[in-house]
Amino acid sequence: MRKALRWLAALPVPLIGAISFACSELITDPLVAPFPDSVRVSQGLPPRVLDSTVRMVGDTVIYAVLWTNEASPQRAMQVNVTVTASDTSVSPLRRNLAIGICPLSLRIYRGTDRTAPPVWQSEKATPAVGCPTLQSFDRSATYVQATWDVGAMLGDSLPAGRYSFGYTLRTTDGRTFEFSKGDALLSTDHIPPTNDLSAVHLEAHSEIVGAGPRMLKTVVVAKNTGTRTVELHYGACNLNVSLYRTPNRAGLPAWRYDGGNAQCPSVGNIAMLRPGDSLPFELSVPMYEIVADGLPAGLYFVNAELSLGGAHVLWAGVVDVTRAPERLPSSGNVDGLTFTATTRLVQGVGGADTIRTLVLVTNTTNTRRIASIPRGCPIVVYAYTSAALRDAVPFQTPISYAGTKACYINPQTDYALDPGQSWVFGLDVPASAVAGGQHLWFTAYMVGTPSVFLAAGDVVGPS
């Protein structure tokens, strides 16, 4: 059961079924506050937050994503803009925009400052350079791409360096949509990425975080300190962790993580690490797994073992291991967002009662916070026959309970909370799903980023 608990997000289980817990985010300050009695109903889905590559027109969402191709011996880098359009439904369907043969224009700016005039504009270039042939990938809907050659853009007058981007989409009915993209390195060199990791600096740190369960979190950051893009190849489970009782970390470890190999998907990953960019590798292990074999409480010294073009053993800090019992919290704080959950029996007309689970999310910081949810099911609810089973860490298998299917694998969309702002998410299930007079205890899985698992109160079903 212990090893299976990391994979909840990957399993297509129903509302209640064979539960396995995957990476509830790093909850701090458990039992932040009780759920306020005055909050009785869900607010539904929050408004979407659109970043600089997304625009919304009525019930149509336009995505215009800019990305670069690395150089090869045959050609220099390329800048691409891919445009798609879809409706706003839970399972989005592609839409068709009225666009011509040259609907995109591109501007590049030196550095990250887009308030100064652009140093290059496609509209001022020759048609062959400024209006590349539009590629279409779907005859029934808008899914197109324009590609500009960096060598032709920079020419002989602009040096290689970091540039930022603005770009415009124009439709044939006269509408204009503006987009932007942060900086990226542009170069006219026909030098492909290297596999040499000598310029990649690795740094590791570890900490014990969260509550219900507490997690040993280790992060290794790879940073390209060189002047050439590095192509990284790595597997899905390329980070292991060991704990030692002494600072020199010699001899056999007191504990070593070995849970990844048996469950690790056999896939290979490739990442392009451009000069100045970083890539984190993270491993989080529940503390109940670590102490399960009798590891004593105390200070331990951490080794991080990263497989990245070879084996790299890194000093990753000191952690204080305790054997204190754990329980699932009913509230907690993740990155400045407080989550609190409850479940109530709501009496209806003619005996049509409802079991209602609510999760209150509040921004406790003084800055705007962005989070994301799958709009089809921001909450998944589980039920247990006792408080002890519901609050147990490691998590126990819940009973069968009718409700929403596990649709948390759907694409996520962003929402925002301003300082002090709250939002109430909810899930209603007919009380008829519970045997008459049955007493149930509930958990709420707040799906998305961050994802949180909370104790969510208890209800006695109507007789």
C-alpha cells in the first residue's frame, strides 16, 4: 500500500474506489482554521486567468504559443508561433477562426524590455522573411503555425543574445489579438546543442515538509553556466536519496529510497537547457515510508543521487527525522493559499437531501496568487466508515460511494485570488447514495496545482 500511494493522479478511479495518494502538495501549518459555518454553498468555477499567450473572445479561447527550434548543422535557429482555437467547455472542441494567408506578425525586443521600440518587425521585412508560409494541421479548425528563420531576422546587424517577443494575430473580419512571450536566447550560429555536461552546475537541497503526510523533499537543480545549449537525456525516475547518520556520509546508508525502480515508467526524456536556464529534478517520499522499517528519530545527512549523463552524487543537506504520529489535516496552507474543508447534510424537499462537500480556498498573502484546476472536477471526495480510517496516514482504502467519476486527468486552467480573496469549491452528491442512518467520514482531494488532501467532516445519512 505504501508505494502505491504516490500514484493517485495517474489512476482512473471513481469518486470512491481503490484509493492511492499522489503528491498532496506541501501542506504547512495544519489546522489553520475551522471551516466557517456561514459558508453554505459553492461558488461554482472561478473565472479563468489568461496569460500573455491566451486570449478569450466570447466562448472561444485562442492560444498563440511562441517557441524556438534549436540550430542544426544545416540551419540556424527558428522562431515558431502556433495558433489554436477552442471552445470553453470542460472537454474543449477546436474552433475555426477566419484568418488569411499571413495572419501573424512578429516583433522582437532587446532583453526583456518591450516598452522600447522593437529591434526587428516582420511587417518591415521582405515578404519572404516577414510572412513565412503558414502551415495548417487541421482542415476543420484553426491549428496553424508560422516559422521565422533567426538568421534572416538578426541578419548582420543584431548580435546573438536574449530577446523578448510580441506578436499579433489578425482575422479577416478585422479583429486584432496581441500576445507576448518572455525572453529567449537567439543565435545565428549553426551549432547544434551539445551533450557535454561540463558547463552544467548541479546543486541539491532537502527538507521535511507538509503534514498528513510529512514528506522528505529533495530537489536537484541543473543550471547551464556555459554559452552553448546543452541537450539533457534522462529517465522518468532519475533521482534517488540516501540518509546517513554521519556528515561524511561514508559506508552504508541508514536508509535509501528504492521505490522508484519498480514503478518507474520506461520512458526517456529530452530537455534543451539553454545558457543561463535551470531545470529542477524533484523527489518527495512520505516520511511514514522512511520510518516504517524502524529508522530512529534524529538528524540525518542526505545524499542526492542524480542519473543525468552519468551518475552524480551530491550533498543535499541535513534533515531532522521524527517518529511522531500523523493524521490527515482538515485545513492547511500551501504557498500562501489556505485550504479548509467540510461536508454537510443539506435537507431538500420531499426527502431529496444532499451530501455537500465544500473546500474554501483563501489567499493569505499580500500578492496575487495563481492556481489551477481541472474544470470538470476541482474536487474528488472519498468516504470512510470511521474517523480513524479517514485520518490514517498512510491512507486507507475508502468504501464504495456514488459520485463524480475521477476526471482530474482533464486539462487544467488557471484561476487567481487577490490578497484576502476566497473561493468556495463544492461537490454535491444525493444522500440516497448512503445507506439510511449510515455515519460516514469524508476526505476532499482538491485537484490541481497545488493539490491538497484534507479531512472534510462527517455526515449521518437520513434514515
